[in-house]
Amino acid sequence: MTTATKDENLDALYEMAEQVCACNGNGGYVGRIRFTWSNRLYRSIANCRRVGERWEIHLSSRLFPLASFDECVETVVHEICHALGGDGHGKGWKECMARAGYADAKDYYVAGR
């Protein structure tokens, strides 16, 4: 994402999450989202999983730093919308992406650049 430390990048991601949640009418929801770095993700930049009452967004330690800034931003918005939309890539997810400014959501391929 940037040359900043991973912790600094996570702080920026939480700020972005607050904005996405707010534009979707879920301002207080960001406290239920947790970002973590994963050494296990080799095929995708990120994924989102429900853990109890929380959502965890796992970011690939290997691929996320290789992605462009725009790819990183859209990926994070994409994963947050999974938490907010709750239905895979269905209607709720698409509506969340559109409200966040991504009506034409993309899947990015960043393998091993």
C-alpha cells in the first residue's frame, strides 16, 4: 500500500472502514471489524470472515504490499462490504459497494509481481 509500517497502514485502513461504514448508515459498526495480516494468503490479497459477532479482514502479508494504492483501497472497501452486506457478492454487497463509490467493482489479480 505505502512504504509506511504495517501498523500505520492498519490505522489508515480503520479510518477508511469508518468512512465506508458511515456512508452505508452503519457508523458504529467499525468496532466489529478487525484487520489482521496473514502469512497464509497466497492467492488473494484479502478475505473477510465472520468470527462470532465480529468480522475479521485478513490481508495478505505477501500480496497486499505488491498491489497499487487503488487496488488496496478497493480491496479493503470490497471486504468491508462483505461484513456490511453479509451475502457474498449478492445484492447487499453490491449496494454497499455502490454507496462507497464502487458501482463497477473489480477483482484484482496481483500474484507475484
